[in-house]
Amino acid sequence: MKPKILMTRAVFPDVITYLAEHFEVESNQEDRIFDDAELVRRMHDKVGLYCNTSQRVSADIIAACPSMRVIANMAVGYNNIDLAAATRAGIPVTNTPDVLNETTADFAWALLMATARRVTEAEHWLRAGKWEKWTYDGFLGADVHGATLGILGMGRIGQAIARRAKGFAMRVIYHNRTRLAPHEEQGANDAQWVSKEALLAQADHLVLVLPYSAATHHAIGAAELARMKPSATLINIARGGIVDDVALIAALRAQQLAAAGLDVFENEPALHADFLTLSNVVLTPHIGSASAPTRRAMAYCAADNLIAGLQGKMPPNLLNPEVLPRK
Ligand code: 8YV
């Protein structure tokens, strides 16, 4: 008999076929969202969990699923999983890094450009039938070329964003807990490390690409927004919770900040209703990695991690190697 796994959300059907070569798969192509109790109930006879960031896997859930042997998250971020609790329970946890770096960097630029040049605001106005004549001051935005790009969080996606700034002749500054090696700063990234305070004060366009954790909760709040230029744009493609959304709404209303491009929100998908009343925001539903080839690559990456883990092999993207027996 094949080992049993649960897939918490709908995926490309061929990924289910692929996993079914190895496992008895319980899929969820109806794409219902499981609450904690339903997840635990469905996991009672399963050894593998294939999930994504919409599925919370808390310490209580881990404790209530004693047969669970591997968790494969179809995302690079894994703040939905209590990694420490999984590690204590000896459960390998995997994610899907790298395959989405370039696609997510592309999207950061799409959001930055749309926000700086007011693309969606102008389109809504056009669709509303308001375009009667050209005006010299219609939808004036901020320049991107020649401006200073700030990046908070300079991991693999941050660096892919930095590399793209060359074509826009931008100065790139970044802040990260760990500074890049000199050859990385001077090479393709061409980026200068600055303090967080300097980053906030100098950036014309500030992109957030840091992982969410207790340490980065509200890393951008009222005090940080007050340090930014009133002409600046803020782009969040990382995680809801890194920005204090209430403080951001107040800053955007007061035009203490020119505009924001947001792909992620606190408590998403139930975002703060006041965002919908603002014209100086571009809002997208967490689609940073959503290109067809990349979502497919993520889905197979998570599948390969689960297969390796349940076969007792080293999963390619293991987050907690300390759970494996020492050789
Ligand atoms: C995912 C993401 O698509 O990888 C991540 O961390 O935020 C996105 O690429 C989304 O979280 C679904 O798991």
C-alpha cells in the first residue's frame, strides 16, 4: 500500500498525477479552505502534508497530527508553519526557494512602475468614461529612471530586483541584517549598504522583500513612514504584517507618502477596507510569483521535496536539517 498524503489546496492536475505515482493522494481540487479541525481530521491517516501559505500549521496542529512525517510548503516563505514546533517533533519542513526569484523580481518592478506612474488609477478613470480631453497635469507621477531605489531585505529576490535597476540608471541602496560581500555589492547588484534610517530617508522608491517573523512585524510603522520622503513610493511584495497597514493608510491619506503598491496585506485576503477608498495605491492579490511557468516550477519543487522526504532521502530544500539523523 502506498503512503497517504494530503494536499490542502487545488494545484495543477498533473502534479497530482505525479505525486500519485508514489502516494495515495487526497487532493482538494474544489479548493475549499480547511480550518484547523478539518486539517487535523484529514491528516489522521496521512504521512505527508503538501500545503501553501494559506494553511496555518501551528504547534497545536503539529501535536495533533502524530502520523505526519514531512511538510512541503509550496512557497518560499514559511511563516505559516511553526518551524520550531516541527523541528521539536522531528518533522522535516521544506519550501520552494530560487524557482521564483526572477518572476517575483519582475513583479516588484511591475508594481513599482504602476505605482509611480499611477497606471491603475488612470485606467479606472478611463474606464469610468471620464476621458474627455488631454490635460498638461493629468496623472502626473514620479520618475523611476535616475531615482534612488531602496531595498529592505537583500536576499535572492532583493538582488534580482537590484540587478534590474541598471537599465533605469538608478542608484541602489539597501539594508539587510547581513551585509553582502564586497564583490556582490560591486558586481551585478551595484548596491550600497546603508542603515535602515538612511534607507528610509533617501529612497525615492522603497521595495520590501524581507521575510516575515516576530522580529520583522511592523518593521514599517508610523515612525518609519514619517522618515520617508513625501514624494516616495512604498512597494510591499513580501508579507502582510511587515507593514502596519493602519499607519500606512494614515500616511497615504495625509500625503505624508506619495503612493504605495501592495501585493500583500495584514489579515489577507480580508484587507483593511480603507485601502479601497484611496486613489494613491495599487492593490494586487498576492500574485508576486504568479507566472504560469513559475507556479508550475513551485508546484513540482514542493512535490519533489515531499517525495524525497517521505522516501527517507535528503529533500532538496530542507529548512530544518537538524531533524535528520547525524551521519
Ligand atoms: C506564494 C509567496 O505563491 O512563495 C511565497 O512565499 O508568497 C508566494 O509565492 C503564496 O504564498 C502561496 O503559497
